Amino acid sequence: MRVMVIGGDGYCGWPTALRLSRRGHSIGIVDNLSRRRIGLELGVDSLVPISSLNERVAAWSEIGGKRIEAYQIDVAEDFAALKDLVAVYHPDAIIHFGEQRSVPYSMMDAPTGLYTLRNNLMGTANLLEALVQTATDAHVIHLGSIGVYGYETVGYEIPEGYQRVRRVDEFGNLGPEHETLHPFNPVSKYHLTKALDHIGMAYYAAKHGVRATDLCQGTVWGAETEETRRDPRLANRFDYDPVYGTVLNRFALQAALGEPISVYGTGEQTRAFIHMDDVLSCIEGALAAPPDRGNQVKVVNQITECMSINTLAQLFSDLSESEIRHIPSPRSEPEENELTASNQGVIEFGVQPTLVSRSSVSNLIEFAGHYADFVDPEQLYPPSTTEQLAPAD
């Protein structure tokens, strides 16, 4: 296939581009390099040194990989350039990672929130419209978020996108059953964009026949893939700062350094997780099973397990010399919740999951420890919380 990877320089996008290239697909990366720019603005960097995008794709070719094309285009701001590229590239599929992905960044202040809204929503809208204007029948695989459903305890297993409902009249009689979209309950501007992206894709699927899959992804963890290990220039980023660092990667570095493992709030928040290798398997599964033209958006809850933050923190603490400390949560979310969600789509893709375990966590801690010399200690914890660290009960 000819596959365009929007956001192909990012944490999920880069290993996806490499994996699909190794599978024999022709890959074109489209990226505005905003993640690198935001890192410079915030004064934070990847724990693992990463090469420039041009150096990355050149290194992949040098070690024998299939040539990857790279295009620096801001898909949210330059519709004409995006449309022209779609017209000449003729993609069979477009994997859309090209969105500002940090919940904390989206809630920092008005400029970062508005940037997230504009970048994410206009990027998706421009992509969908470009397909229509160029009459390109490409399968859009959009990276969504399981967080669009919110983090309130709902008391049932969240379905994959759609639910069957029946109306009850005033006399208690049940009407006919029909399918409807499961309600969204976004808890941040980032999650809001993912919910609105889905509605936009649903419109273009219904009105223009766009084929789309929405992967409602959990928190991603992991450091390396088979491809990124092949050369230091192919290394993937590893964020550990409070704005972009995902919880397992943050815990891994704190444990490697013997520093306190920082749990936000009570730690009774339950979250969904998926390892990077399983993300790549899901992408391959989605590529192989596109919805038919005229069908509704296909939704997959791209998760492999759910667990509480306290359970996660305890595992890292048990495998290191780090104690658990609770700090005030910088996020506006329920202090505790239960979460269960169907992941039938992941099962149907045939994913053999890498789960959180003593072995996988030990490997992650060891990996983080190799790069201890690159740590900026000021980025290990949220600002103004270092003095507020308190031992867990």
C-alpha cells in the first residue's frame, strides 16, 4: 500500500512509519515538527536523544530500509499544500497521528488550549476535505482516545463506539432497538478535539463515503521497537516531563534514579493502557480491515488492560528503591474511578499483548536507567510540588 503517516515524526508516528515500511508499504511522512518546537518552548526534551526527521529517514535507507518520503506541511494551516500532496501521492491509507497529544498542554492556559483546538480540529477537517476535493478513496485511520468517554464511573463496560438503545414511553413500553453513538464526556480540551474529530469523520463518512477507523487509544507506554533498536539514529523519543511524559515512562525513570514515584492525587484513578508494540499491531490490523465505503466510522478501543495508578506505582516501587509519594494533582479529573471497556477489536486484530508485569516493568526501568545522564531533574515533577511531596499512607 501507499500509506501517508501524518505526525510521522512523533512518539507513535515514527515507529509506525518504520514498521509499515519494513512490511513493504510505501511510506510518506507528513509533519509540521510542532512537537519539537513545543519542547523548545517549554524547555523540555526527550530522555533519549533523537535525530532530526531528515536524519532519521536517511538512516533508515542507509541500513537497508525502504525509502521513506518526508514532507514538512502544517495540515491544520496549509490546506492547499495538503490537498496537492494527497492528489500527487495517491495514498491507499492515511494514518492520522498529527495532533497535539498532551492533555496537560491543552489545559495549561488559553494559548495552548486554543492551539490544541485549532491544530487538532482543523488538521482533521482539512484532511477529510482534501480527500473529497481530490476524489481520493483512502482509508483514514485516526488516533483517538479512550478518554473521550470521560473518567466517571459508569457501572458498565464501555462499548466500542456504539451502543444499542430502546426508547421507553410514559407507560413503560419499549420501542424498537436502534444503534447510537455512545455519549462523549471529554475531560480536557485535548479529549474534546478527539470527540469532535469523530463527529467530523462520521459526517464525511455519511455524506461523502469517506472510509474511516477511529482508534480510541489508552495510555501508550514502551521505549523501543524492533525497528528503532537497529540504529541510534532511529531511536524514538521518551518523554518523562509532567507535560508530555506518560505515566509508565515517568514512573520508570523515577524508579531508575531511585527518586520518589509521584502519584497524582489519591492514585485511585483507573486508566487504560497499551504497549507501543501492540499499537503497531493494531495499526496493521486496521490497515488490513478497512470499513466499506458508505459504512459508519469503525471504532476500536485500542487498549489491552485497565488498572489503577496506585497498583501501577506499587509495582514500580517493588522493583526499585523508590518510595511512593502522593502530590496534588495538576489535572481536573475525578479523584477515583472504575473503568472497563470492550477491546473486541484488538482481539479480532490478533494482537498478542505485552502487558504490565514485573518483567516488562523491569525492562522499562533498565532502559530508562541507561539514559540517566540526560535527565533534567527539574522536569521529573510538576512545578511547585517538590516541597509538597508527602509519603504515601
